[in-house]
Amino acid sequence: MTTQQDPRDPEAPEGVDLERPNVARVYDWFLGGSANWAIDREFGSQVLKQFPEVKTFARVGRDFLGRGVGYLARQGVTQFLDIGSGVPTVGNVHQIASAVNPDSRVVYVDIEPVAVAHSQLLLEREGLLGRHAVLQGDVRDPADIWKRALETGVLDPRQPIGLVLVGLLYFLGPDEPVHEMVQRYVDLLPSGSYFLSSHLTEDGVTRKEGDNRENVQELYKKTSAPFHLRSRAEFTAFFDGLELVEPGIDWMATWHLDEAASRASNRFADDPTFTGGLGGLGRKP
């Protein structure tokens, strides 16, 4: 895989690794964004050759995020902690929440410098830095992220918070204490807060002829963050102690479609299992 400079590529921010494709930048490319480099696009093209539906799957996940945030905003949640927020694209958390409640506030967190830099630039252009904030941090350190998120002054720990871990947990391996990590975040949340998350699974997934998704998983081992599948039961366990919002753990493509239309999700209306993506929302009593 070449790392030659592509004329479409902007200058990389300090600390950006262009030796390997980065999952946040590849996801940005799948969604039609421009915050990616040649190495990311080359990798994304390899993935598409193995599994052409991946761009639509990416949009299904993005639309699920939008519906979840919209639902929370309509429940009166006005502040969000979005960890693993990725590169800004259409339908960011602050945009969705503010459309329901203009007083909504968001702290974005990502480990990827490009995601952080672009998020800051977007908020600066919109004149929203201060009301919202961006941090570079590792989801594996809940105490550090929580401390710095509160230090921004954006979040009020006395009021309900929407914790968003969408499109993230499957990049943490089975050898990591992921359930304990999520529990630490939930323990820090005030009563009345919500936890919105998603995951990839093989459980109950319909397979079609030429389905090469195992090859995609192999390809991702070349990236900054290989992904790992978990069972429905393993994903459901992330919500232990929380009150699951109806319909409970569901396929992302069908979860609360009453919240907003999704052309990508509608493509899988007859068989949402094919997407292999689960989503859920839980409320802390």
C-alpha cells in the first residue's frame, strides 16, 4: 500500500500517522467526507471490493446515531458526551440536538488528531467553541475523560447527560476489560442520564452469496484499530443496571425509525439482520 502524497490531501496535522489507514478517516471516506488521505482511500477501496455494501452500512450507523440523539433531545436531555466521535460529517451530535433544543451542549472526544482538529475547526467556523468542546482522549481512561470533560465547563454533572459510544466498542478487543470500562462511565453519570451505543455482531445475521465480510475483518487488521464482533448477549450486557428504552436491543436499521427517515436503513427493511449492526439505548435510574 503506497503512502505517496495525493494532490487532494491537505497537510496532515501534527501527530497524524499516515503509515497505516485510520478507521476514523476511512469511515469519513465511506460517508463521502474529505478528511482522509490516500492511504485511507486505498484501503477503503479494498474493503469495497470485498463487501460493496459497506458504504451503505456506514450510513445506517450514522443515521442510527442521529435518531438516538434526536430521541434523547426530545426527552429533555440537553448535554452530551460523545466519545469516539470521529471526523465531523453531516448530522453531528450538536447539530441534531440543537435542532430540537438550541441550548444543547456537547463535548466531543476522539483519539485521532484529524478528528479532533476538524471538530475544532467546524465549531470555530460556526462560532460554537465554548458552548461545545473537543478533547483528544482514549476511551479506555474513563476517569481522565470525565475529569477533562467537566473541566471544559460544558457539562453540568448535576443534570442528565447523554453518553454516546456509537461505532466504537467493536474496536476494543476481547482481551480488554470493555464491560468494566463502560460500567465506570455509567457509574459517573448522574441519575436520569442515558447510554446510547451500537455494535457489530454475527448473531442472527443473514448471509448472502458472495458475502465476504470475514475478509473485511482481516483487512482491518492492517489499520490503526482492528474490529471485533460480539454476541447479542455480550452487547446487551453493556446495559446492565440500565432501563432499556423500547424496543430494547434492536438492529440499527430498524431502531426507532419513527424518529427520522433513513434511505440507507430502508434498503434493509425486509432483512435488517444483514447489516450485522445492533443498537440500544438505556436510562440510568
